[in-house]
Amino acid sequence: MEIELNDAELVLQIGSGSDREAEAELFRRMAPRIRLYGLRHLRDVYAADDLTQQVLITTLEALRAGRLRQPEKLASFVLGTCRMTVLDLRRNAQRKEALLEKFGADLLAPVQPSMPHLDHEQLARCVQNLKERERSVVVMTFYDEQSGADVASFLGVSEANVRVIRHRAIHQLRDCMGVAS
Amino acid sequence: MSCTSPVDAAVLADYWLAALAGSEEEAVELHLLDCDQCGARLREVIALAEGIRNLAREGSLRMVVSDSFLKRVAEEGLHVREYAPPPGGAVECTVTAEDDILIGRLAANLSGANRVDLCICDERGVEQLRLPDIPVHREASSVVYQESITFAKAAPTNKMIARLVTFDEAGGERLLGEYRFNHTRSLPGPGAW
């Protein structure tokens, strides 16, 4: 039976020598998480993929060199690296090709868990079944990308109230779509 | 491994919308870099957000929208067809294959109205649908109603009456405005219900 290593154990294994399997496992595990960070901050799938690759390379460099002193702080280290890399990407810093050569493209094949598929017709019914204000809030925020203050001004309510309405609407939509946990 | 402190989907939506305070955002990000279950939930939220964006682009939702919404759809290159009958008046209208969004701009004095309902009636004035407590700004001079373009494109030639009503302190209904839309079908096909 194969026992799954936790993040800290993986860090230690990678730091103790060149263990391709542990490195590959780290990549498989962290890539989808980093990609989500990239999607949130860069709003672009290709840029998120670039970010994922660069953060993984930087992380692997650090782990191989034993620079992560506290293995249980892997998430903190990766978050810090994500932030720095987003800044780098925005400054168009490109070290990618050289690093790809150094670490090998096979190891860095992107891991992209697909987005869940939602039934479009069902979602239309669920959105239409929301109360008027809830529907306005979700459309204004998710489509129109209006700030809480702008939505509040349109509805004539407080920003805190907009947040409450949005939260209620999201829970109702998830219930209606059958994805609520 | 099971998550012992799952992040609520609504909080993940706030995260996706960049609506969390700095410290809260950092806590969520740290958690997401350590938890695949919450990552999966965030993906569901992102899919929901994308689905809502697609629905909005389709113009198939019946709802009250803002002028900024109309600006946004125009920026996306969508074609907006708008009619603005005066209160108590009528407008001749249609919808073509090129239209993406169908709007009725209903002028009304909304000052002092605490709650406004929008009633959609047939040509005899019999209520068919009510949008209760629609979002209105008291200082606004009109309500911008989006009719479902999917519905309008399938509709035969017909007449529709829209009514904006408010309520007095005793709960009695008071008419703010009535608007007649005389729709002529211009698309080919039978267009019957």
C-alpha cells in the first residue's frame, strides 16, 4: 500500500537528494493550487499557467538547495513566491526558457484540473428564481464587475447589505444547482 | 485528507471578486495553497461566476439592470435594442436577429417609493408576471427593464403592458406608470407559443 506523504515530508524528501518522484508529486499537488492563485490575480489562463511554472521552478530550486528551513511552512513559502512572481510577470521578467532547459519541460507539464461543468439551462432557472435584488447583485458583480460601493449606490443600500445579499444569493444558487456541500 | 476548516463558498466568491480585506485575503490564500477541497470549491464558484457572465451576455434574464450594465454590454460589442414609451403611452416595437439585449426604459417619478413592483400584463391588462421589490434608486427617473431576448425572438406579434406600482402605508397599491409595448414579429418563422 502506498502511503501519501504530507507536504512537509515531501519537502524533506526533495531536500535530502534528487528524488524525481517526490518532485513530480510536489508539482502535481501544488500546480492546481498555484494556478488558482494565478487565475485570481492575473485573470488570464495563459498568464496563470506561466505563473504556475515559474513558481514551481523557484520552489523546487529552494527545496533542492535546502533553503526552506521549516518544511511545514511550504504554503507560506509558495504564497510569498506567488506574490513575487506576479510582480515579476507584470514587469515582464522572462527567465522562462533558460529555466525550462535547466529543469526539463517534461517535469513542468502543466496540471490543469478542469473547471466544473454547470448545466446552463438549470443555472438560468436558478438565477431567474432569485429575488430581484439578489439577481441584480450577482449580475452586477460577476458580469459588470461593479464594486460593492457601486452596487450599494444602485440598490440604495449599504455595502455591508450588498455583501449579505451576495452571500445569500451564492448559497441559494449552489443549493439550486446541487453543488452545495 | 479532509479539510477541518472549510472556507465558505460565499467567502471564496468574495476572494474571487477581490472583496476581502488584506488579512482575510492572506488567510484564504494560505489555506488554498494547502487545501484541495477548498480549491475545488473555489473552482465551483469560478464556474458559477462564468455561468452568470454568460447568462448576462445572452440577454435571456428578465431583470432590472443599471445604465452601467448597458454600457458594459455595448463595450462588449453586443447590440442593445431599447424602447422608451412615455408613462401612459405606447410604443411600436420589434426585435431582429442581430439584437442581443432588449430593454424597456420606463420613466417614472420614484421619489418616496419604498418598494416598487414591476408587473408584466397581457393586452387586456391581466397580470402574467410580477417582479416584486425591484431595485430602484429613489433619485432615478426611470427603471431599466431587460426583457428576455430569447422570449422576444420566439414571440408572435402581440401587445404587452408593463406597470410600475408602489405601495402606500396601508399596503394599498398605487400606479406609478403604465407602458404599452406593441410588438410586431419581424423574424421569419411561426413565432407562436
